[in-house]
Amino acid sequence: PDLFEAPDYYNVDELLSDEHKLVRDAARQWVKREVSPIIEDFAQRAEFPDQIIGGLAEIGAFGPYIPVEYGGAGLDQISYGLIMQEIERGDSGVRSTASVQSSLVMYPIWKYGTEEQRKKYLPKLASGEFMGCFGLTEPDHGSNPGGMVTNFKDKGDHYLLNGAKLWISNAPFADVAVVWAKDESGRIHGLIVERGMEGFSTPETHNKWSLRASATGELIFDNVKVPKENLLPGKSGLGAPLGCLDSARYGIAWGAIGAAMDCYDTALRYAKERIQFDKPIAATQLQQKKLAEMITEITKAQLLAWRLGVLREEGRATSAQISMAKRNNVEMAIKIAREARQVLGGMGITGEYSIMRHMVNLESVITYEGTHDIHLLITGMDITGHAAFK
Ligand code: TGC
Ligand code: FAD
């Protein structure tokens, strides 16, 4: 009774283990108790609810699949996906914070970092004592991060970092930033930049109509001296940040389902209760078409995400498969949000219901982590062998 309605038209639950269901239900209960009651207010005020950081850590949202020895939850890829689904049922901005912390900050330190870096940062990131951000996008290089101009020079006992990043989730409050920059030969490397380093600032980006409960900002590097031990030595080249994006995009493919489920659930209940022309609007063919298409698309998206999770757990998921799921599921969610909002009529535009917030949030989700167009072009490249974006 304490849980959300969770549409499961094809009994996808039967594909889950007992552990998956426990992890999912714990996240679901926490979101219902701690996120849903407060999130509309924070979104309206464009403020990140930092009181939820401890709870996110407790449900395993910070490093779900990072080994326990580094403070992570040591879970599998399906559990990771289910946690993202439940968080985004609450709000895409809260899921963004978890995605960035886990897949864009902890993942590169775990995969490309030294043992000292892992021990120094991962447990604190897992507990939420440290919050992190990921700097790839620049003012002039969004879809084409390989063109970045942020760079560092070897000054003997340290690196000197210059440049700027834009649209960085969590930047305004992050303690550490995983920053992608070019060395003197033009090769891309990851550097761990810490708040307090001289010449490093993180101005907040205001006036967003989307992801209002998530803090977004710039990262500015003005001759920042970065200790040499802060370079991630395990992998360089554009493939290093793109490997992190694979993990985050996979989580978003699940997360979007949560937002869609919440919109569908809200619209279905409303349609059954709302009487016009002396009958529930749910009894009209037009509203049934909307609701029936929603549950069909949610079911397809669930199966796509589940299968991708199995492949990823086996180490077999390709980047192109991940792009297909991120693109499909986010578009599915945004279409459902737009339709669900109409089912609620005028009430749909108010903050009394979560739908409009999901709808505007998803405008960011369909743009970040690779735009809808870029993911289509990745599929196109994969099946034809021609890179149309070049
Ligand atoms: P391209 O020449 O195709 O590839 C460069 C190197 O990278 C390798 N590679 C990958 N490696 C791992 N994972 C992937 N997904 C990979 N895709 C490519 C590739 O094999 C190659 O390796 P090597 O060894 O030969 O050098 O690169 P390109 O410059 O042509 O670009 C390809 C393109 C357009 C697909 C890529 O640049 C891209 O994905 N652009 C979109 C940018 C993007 O997604 N930015 C996201 C920023 S972070 C963010 O939005 C966080 S939002 C907050 C939240 O998550 O909540
Ligand atoms: P552009 O690349 O300028 O694209 C503009 C339009 O052109 C898009 O429709 C795009 O699809 C299209 N386009 C581009 N190239 C082609 C092509 N070759 N062919 C056809 N069409 C094309 N980045 C980070 O590094 N870290 C973060 O934490 C982060 N958080 C974000 C949070 C929010 C709220 C937002 C909105 C963005 C965030 N981003 C982050 C940045 C995000 O990844 C970029 O916005 C995204 O990659 C697109 O880049 P852009 O905005 O510069 O758009």
C-alpha cells in the first residue's frame, strides 16, 4: 500500500531476482517518502534538495555497481537500472545527480584511476560526503566533444589547466570534478580537480525551465595547478569519457521508464475519476487510445532496458545498443508526458501533479548524454558503416 502503482503489463517482475526486487522496492519506498513530497517545491524554487544526499547513498544510488571494497553497493547492472528507474519516477534532476556521481565520477576513478585515487575518493563519493561533477561539454563543443579546447601543460611538478566547461550538472556544489582536457599533443585525459584549487570556479547557470531541482553550472579553469597524481592514467583519448557515458546512458534508459510510469499512473487514475458529459473520461475512446499506447510503449521500453541490462552484465552490450535504448526510452517518456498532461486538462499544467515537471525535465534528458539526433546517427553509423555526423 505504501508503494506507487507500478504498471507491469508483461510480468517483467518475473525476470527479476529476489535481490533485484528488494533493491527496487527499497528505492521505491524511499522516493515515495523522501523525494515525492518535497520535490515540486524545490523544482519551483529552482533549488537542489541537498537533504536527500544521505538517503541516495543509503539506497545504493551512489555507485550501485562499484565494488563494496570501495564503498559501492556491489550490485549488478539490472539493480543499477532499477534504482535509476525508481529515482526518476520521483524526478529526472535527482536521477541526474545520482547518474553523475555514479557513472561519470565514480566510474572513471574506478576504471581509469590508480589504487590511491580509488581509495582516496570512492568511499567518500559513495557515502555522499564528497559530491562530484563531470566536465566534458564546452561552450563551443557539445555534440562534438573531441573538438574541446580545454588543455593542460606539463610544468614539471604539476599540470597547468586552462579552459571552461558549460552545462555541468552538480557543478555549483561539487567537491571534485572529473575534467576532460587535452595535453600538449592534443590527446584527451581525465583530471581530478578539487574545489579550493586556485583559479577554479563554478558559477551557477540560472533561469532553466527544465531540471530545476538539479544544480547546473560552469567549470572555469584559470591557470589551475593540478597535482600530477590527479591525472587518471588508465585510459586516454575520447574513448575514455565516452566509456563513462555508456554507463550513464544505460542508466538513463531505465530512468526514463520511471518518469513515464509516473505520468501513465497519474493519467490513468485521473481519467477514471474525472467525469465529463456524465461519464469518466477513461470511458472515451480518445483517452483510452492515449492510455493504451502509453502502457504499450512502457512495456516495450521495459523489455529493451532489461535485455540491455543482461547484455551489459555479461559484458556484451555495445555502445550502439546503449544509444538505441537511451534514445528510444527517453523519446517514449517525453511523448507519454505530453499525452498524459493533456489527459489532465487544465490540472495538468499545475504543480499539483508531477506530469508537467517530468515533461520539462525530459527536455534536458533528451538533449544531454548525447542528443536524440546524435544517438540516431550512432545507430545509423553502426548499421551502415558511415559516420554521418562528421
Ligand atoms: P569517434 O572517432 O567515433 O570515437 C573516438 C574514440 O572513442 C571510441 N568510442 C567509444 N568508446 C567507448 N564508448 C563509446 N560509446 C564510444 N564511442 C566511440 C572510438 O572507438 C574511438 O576510439 P579510438 O581508440 O579509435 O580513438 O568520435 P567522434 O569525435 O567522431 O564522436 C562520436 C560521437 C559523436 C558519437 C561522440 O562524440 C558523442 O557521443 N557525442 C555526444 C556527446 C555527449 O554525449 N556528451 C555528453 C556530455 S555529459 C552529460 O551530458 C551529462 S548529463 C548529466 C546526467 O547524466 O544526468
Ligand atoms: P549542440 O551540439 O550544439 O547541438 C545543437 C543541435 O544540433 C542539436 O539538436 C543536435 O542534435 C544537433 N546536431 C549537432 N551535431 C549534429 C550533426 N552532426 N548532425 C545533425 N545534427 C546535429 N555536459 C557535461 O559534460 N556534463 C554534465 O554534467 C552535463 N549536464 C547537463 C545538464 C543539462 C541540464 C543540460 C541541458 C546539458 C548538460 N550537459 C552536460 C551538456 C549536454 O551533454 C549537451 O548539451 C549535449 O551534448 C548537446 O550539446 P549542445 O548543447 O552544445 O548542442
